Amino acid sequence: MLGTIVNSLAIILGSLLGIGLRKGIKEEYKDTIMDGIGLCVIIIGITGGIKSENIILVIGSIVLGSLLGEIIGIENMLENLGNNLQRRFDKKDSNFSKGFVTASLVFCIGAMAIVGSLEAGIQGKYETLFAKSIIDGISSIIFASTLGIGVAFASIPVFIYQGSITLLANLVNELLTPQVVNEMSAVGSILIIAIGINILGIKKIKIGNMLPAVFIPLIYYMLIELVAL
């Protein structure tokens, strides 16, 4: 859990630094900065998404995962959590929930969160999560400087998400082949593109409801293994 703890602390510290910079940045500058971040996030997603070797599986994962997420209502859960935290900690910050949800999705979705947590749980290696901590810390500074203290609270879902993967890693170790991880990462990368689209304000995509899609490739290959037995 060391890597996840460091990652969560990096997000908190980065956010606090960002809050300190917030008052010194003009509103129009914040808009331009967020547009730049949105474009960078889209490029990161495209780079990861094109690594898929089974695009049909990726499409199927997005469809099934989105359907499951809609049934569960994950997006509403995240937004309600953000709103509850806002009422408790910072009623004046209108961007609190947006900062919390956006940062939570950015920090949880992606190859480094999945692979790093798996490495920590299976091999006791923290290099990937330490590297992710640096990236997330820097990103937190930028996000918090424009979206406020809600970004710091993204450390909570990051801790739960990555910590759970780390603790459960040994249980699914044999199933997590490079092929499975690659397709999971590809699906996650598509969701990262969606995050960029949301940041740019092109369209409001309910990314939270698409989160189950990341785990559909794992289920798919598990079923293949069972059929082959």
C-alpha cells in the first residue's frame, strides 16, 4: 500500500500548492490553462488507446461497461459524494464537485493506476506508482489552481481504487496476462479521451458510468479460460 499512500499524499500536497497559486491567476488565464490541459489529456488517451490489439473487445467493453454503469448510477454517486463534501468543507466553492469528479477520474483511469497497483500487490514494486505520484502531484497543482480544493479530495477515491487493486492483485495474478492488461489500459485510455472532451466543454460525457468498461476485458478472458477447460 506504500505506493498508493504516497500517490494520495502527492495529490493532497499538489492541490494545496495549487490553491496557493489560485488567487494569483486571472480568470481568463485559468480558462486557457484548462483548455490546454484538456488537449493534453486527449493526446494521452489517444496514445494509449491505439495500443489495443482487439478493437472489437474494446468496443464491446465500452458498450457493456456503460450499460452496467448506467444501471448502477456511478456518475451520480460520484457527483453526490462531491456535493456532500462541498457542503461539509467548502460551501462557497462552486467548482468543488467538478474538481473532485474530474480529478478523481483523471487519477484513477489509465494504465499507470492499474499496472502500478498490480506491480505493488504482486511484486512489491512501487516504481510505477511513485512515478504516477509525481505526475499526479504536478497535475493537482494545475487542476487545483483552476478548480479549487475539490481536487485534493480526489485522493480518497484514488486511495480506495488503487488500494483495492493492490490488495486483490494476488487473487487474479494468473489472469492478468500482458494481453489482458493491454486491453484494460486501452479501454481506460478511451475514457481518458472522454475526460479531455469534458474539460474542453465539447460535450458532457458521463464517464463515471463507463468505469466498469475497464474491467470487461478481464472478465472476457476469464470466460475464455473457463470455456477452454
